[in-house]
Amino acid sequence: MRIPVSAITVAFVCLQPLSPALAVDPVPPGLGGAWLAEDINGGGVMDNLQTTLEIRPDGSYGGNGGCNTYRGNLKVENGGITFAPAAATRKMCAPAVMDQEQKFFDALGTVKSWRLENGVLHLSDKDGGHALRLSTLPNGTDVVIRLPGQPVAVDRRTITYQCDGDMRVGVEYINARPIALAVMTFGQDVVVASNVIAGSGAKYAGGQYEWWTKGPEAILSDLSKPVAERDVSCRPAG
């Protein structure tokens, strides 16, 4: 489960109503699904920014450009594909985020063909030139948190930790002052922990768990266990 905390909304309205879906041929099973942008017009993307595209069986598409959510309709015909202009929310994020989002929307508008190669979706323009390269987006649920007030910068980073007992913990840190979250994934458990007061380092609490970082190392505590058994030491995986 991912919990994107986007930069604060200045306005949250659709640009235009959607027309009926344009799909002429059924959306091929390999094309449908959720995708994550890895490359736009031959250039890379920001490491901690997710630009997503979901292609649905009914001929509609949508996702998150990195700052704004969007939706639209597509046309699949004779092996080709065309994306009609999308309706999107109007949010203001950091300039670099807005720049990548605009490049993504511009590239999507040039797409005329597609191909799958080793699970990677390649979208090309009318001349066969590279427009977008996307990888499969892992299953999950987006939960959007809107913070009141003036826009603030949002910092996101993910670290995988190797812990005692061959336990691995993936942690996504989301900081949007004054909010700081740690989304922890270990085994089948997903825990959203919020920053709390600590004597040193950074400490997060969520449910029965505490996550306490001091420098590169961390301690995961399960408060439901006896004191002698509750702490597991972790360090960034190599």
C-alpha cells in the first residue's frame, strides 16, 4: 500500500468532463493494467516521484502524473493506440515535479503504437520514436492525504533494511512538514507510523509498532511482546 502525500492542493477540480470511451477494439490483456513511468522521451525520471498510468478494459485510462491525478479515454484500433486529452486536477507542486508531469502528458499525447518486451511497456509516436517506457506497477492502494494551508515541499525516499532473524523491512519515509510518516512493510504486514517525540534520532509509532532510527541503523519494536523479545535491530540492506 502506498500513501502519497502530494504537495498541497491549491485547487482540485477537473479541467473538463469526459466523453464516452473511445476504444474501438478491446484493450488487449497485456496492455491493460497499472504502469509506472521509467523513461519519458528518452530521459530518466525522478527517483522518488511516481508517474503512473492505468489502462482499463473499458477504454479509459488514468493515474497520477506525479502531482495531479488525471483520467481520460483511449482508442485501440488496428494494433495502434491513441490517448485522448485527459481531465486533470489542478495542484501546484515543486517546479521539477511539474516539469516532469508536463513532459509525461505531452509524451502521452504523441503515442500512436505500443509493444511489450519482457514485461516492459513501450509507447511510441507516429514515427516509431520513443515516447514512454513503463514497468508494471505493483498492486496496492493509493491513499491521498490533503494538508490545509500553504503548499509545502514533499520529500519521499525508500530504504530496505536487513534485520535480525533474516527479517527484511521496507520503509518509505514521507516528509511534508509538519507531517512525517514511515510506511513499513514486512512480511504480510503494512504499518503506517507517524513521527513522535524521541530523545535522539527519529521515532515513529503506528499500531503496536515503533520504528526508531539513529543514523543509518534502526530498531523495530513490537509492543505487544514481552520487553525482552520486542526489539529487532535493523540496518540498510547492501
